[in-house]
Amino acid sequence: MRIALATIALHDMPGGLERNIIYLANFLVEQGIQVTLLTFDLPGAQAFYPIDDRIEWHQLGRTPAHSAISFGDRVALIRRIRAVFTADHPYNYLICFHHGILLRYLAGTVGLSVRVICSERNSLTIYHYVRARKWNLNFLMLFLTDGITVQFPSYIKNYPKTLHSKIKVVHNPVFLPEATAELHVRQPLVVSVGRYAPQKRFDLLIRACAIVFQQCPDWRLHIIGDGFLKSELATLIDELEMGDRIFLIPPKSDLSTEFSQARIYCQPSQWEGFPNAQAEAMAAGLIPVGFQSTSGVSDLIEPGVNGWLCDESPSPTALADTLLRVINTPEQWELWSHSARQITQRYSVKSWQQAWKTVLGLPSTSEQPAISTTYR
């Protein structure tokens, strides 16, 4: 069997999409499948996560992957895509990570026998926040695919009913962490992880923690990530005079150390797909906090059982009240922490493995996938 996996870019990208397409590629090649990665990266790109040496990576871009592209360049890119699929043995499947690239890949494989699956990486609530309209040309291409995967059952209702029969749920894998200490012996620390971009609403989190820390001066906030809003967030921290309590931390090679020291994980995003960092934090016993209105975040949290959700409209004051609710209830910490750790059972690597085998029609086995869980 031969399978191609496609996304926009992998070069030095530490995000959840990039991690999961590489996880899947590494897992499939361990099953004896020939695997090809296709991206719009420039030649010479280097992935943030380790890629098995047996995987062939075609870097098809001639302009930066996330930059504007002319019509002529789009046509040339489609020709390069087609060249990959016609130069070697036939491909059985093409898995596109997100419908935003479907048009180019469907055009590049038209007339070929390859089955196309779209692996969606965001809730469709994304269209509440971005300029693009839901019913764009790439979204319409979903009707031409052979299958669609989403990360939570709740996401299916946002798709046209005529597509529901194509959709299967494939969550992201949550790995078992190393043993971690009880919350009472950890630091009074809130952690959040993500790109410094508007979607993540870290400005809201900073303002909320500035309120919280007036009442709880021994607590701190670490926001781990990078992005074009870094200087703006740093300025906000200075304006709030929180430079000794709120810290912007560069992306780390291993988040387990940070998670093992903290008590609370907060995800203030506008939307998510499957919030990987939140899931990993829960596996490490952190108490998750987020907004009820945030798809993905609220799918992982059962309020009062394994974390807390703010059910008010997103605002610094509302988020601060929810954080204080957790901070001021230390007698419940270990109960919530224990429940949060159960995420590794519900979203285990084994069930992720089996879900993809079902989608691809592969035989079921009891073996765990041999995939790397670390950064480069």
C-alpha cells in the first residue's frame, strides 16, 4: 500500500497539526506502508518533529508556504503535485490535513485512482472568527472526497447532512506522561501553550491573570510559544506591571518539565481542533480551565469533575473569576487532577491507531504504534 499525506508546511513548525501528520506518517511506515509527505515548503525545509528516514518528503513550494501566490504559481504547484502522483507506483490514499488545500490536491489527482480523505484539524466554528466564509470553494471540495475525519463527535453537526455518512471521528493521541507529583507540592503556576496569534487570545489571559495575581500574589503565569504578537504581548505585560509574574517562554523541546511543575493549565482560545497541549497537561494532572464557547477545549473538560469552564462571554473578568474558583478550592485539587489524568484512557494511542486503521481499511492489531513523542 502507498499513502500520501499532505499539508501546507512543516518547516520549523511546532504546532499540533504538524505534530500529528508526522505521528501518522511515522506510524504508517512502521506498518510496512510506503509513505510520502507533500508540503508547500521551499526545498531544504527542516521539520520541527522527527520524521522516519523511510518517509519520502516532497517540498513542492517555490514561494514561501504561507505567502500570497499568483494564479500562475498555483497552476505550476498543481503540476508538481500531479508529477508526484504519476511518477511512481499508484497511490492508494491521499490524506489532506484540512480542507483549505483540497482544491489544489483534487486538481492534481483528477482522473487518478487515488482515494482522497480530508483530515479536518479545526472545528468549523473557526468561520465565526476568520474572514473567509464557510461555503468557500475548498469547503465545497469536501463533497468530492472519499472520506472525512473530525476530532470530536460534536463537530459532525456543523457539516451538511449529506456529508455525514462520509465522516469518521479520529481523535489525536494522548501519550502517558512520566509520573508527576501531587498538585500541593507543585508551584503556584498557571501554564498556557500556543502560537502568539489572535486565535489564542493570550492578551485576554494576561489581563485575567493580572486580576487574579492582585489577590494571589504568589502565583505566576508562563505562556509557552512564539509568533508575530510576541512584542505586543510583552508590551501588555509591562503596561500591567506584571513583568515579575507573567513570562513569555520560548517553545520548549520537552513540555513535560513545565507541566510537572504547574497546577493549572488555561486555554483561552477562540477555537481549537483537538487542543493537544491542553490534553497533555491534563495527562500530567494539571487542572484545565477554558471557555464553554470554545470548541475542542470544552469537549475535553467536564466542569467540576476534571476541570472548569467559564460559561460567560469571554472576558478577562470572567476568566479571572473561573481561575480564582480553582485556586481558592485547594481541597478539590487532587480530585480534579486525578480525573484529568483519565484523558489518557479515553484518547489513548491505541484507540487513535485503531481509528486510522478503520479509516484506511487496515487489519487490526494489538500493537502500539512506534512513533516519536519528542521534539527534534
